[in-house]
Amino acid sequence: MNPDDDARVLVVIVPKPHDLELVRTAGWYRLPLAHTPPQLAADYLAFYQPASFGQARWQIQYYAAIVRYQLVHRRDLLPAEATHPRAGDRYYRIDVGPLQELERPVPSARLRRITFIATTFGRLRQAIDVTDLFTPTPPPEVWGGGLAGKVIT
């Protein structure tokens, strides 16, 4: 089943292929609480792949439905990195459903520094370039101002 055109999408960056593989296999994405975008509430995450993805760089190729949000410490998400400088920082663990591939990836015609883009699935589906996803900030009643009814633990 394809998402509705008006479904809310948050485009996020996956810094390295390993991070996308973690989304695929573990079913979650991490987002530092200190860098949370104003519009975190969404129905889907779409994943922007930067230069570290080689030939698949500078594009959005995958998305996943958001299941729930949790606040956790980084060391709990990545126990193998317990001595990381940000191990004690709080992160959103965004649990997602299976990783899905877009019918047509959305490229960036040129290198862009992307952090977050709040958009809709209809825009994602129709976009020719990443710049087509940018829209004016929607009113609070459209995005709900909260976390879209997802459970936060």
C-alpha cells in the first residue's frame, strides 16, 4: 500500500551506509535530542544519502513508516560505543517499519548540506530534485505540533 499524498514526511540524513543498514536491520533511526528539528512529528522518515554513499550519493532512495519515538541515551542505542564522547547524550530512537524503496529516487542536482526537510509524501513522490521538497512552514494544525500520536517512552 502506498502512503497517502498528504502523509507527513521528515527527510533526515543517514551519514554513512552503515547507518542505513542499521535502519534496515534494527528498525530504528537515531536523532540527537539537541538537534531535533522543530517539526519532528511525521508519519514517515525519508533518508538522504550524502557523499559517503559513493555512486548512490546525494539522493533520497528509501523511506520507512514511523512506529514510535523513545528518548534514550546514546550508550543504550550503541553499547559497542559506550566510550563515545556523546555516550551520555539523549537521543530520539525513532522506531520504523520496513525500509521501502521509492519508485524513483529523488536526486540533488548539486551537493547540498541537508539536515532536515519537513514535507509530504505527495511532494516526495513528485519531486524531480531535492529542492522540490522544500515548502513554507505549515501551520501548527497541519503538523499537530506534537509527535503524531506516536508513543514516547
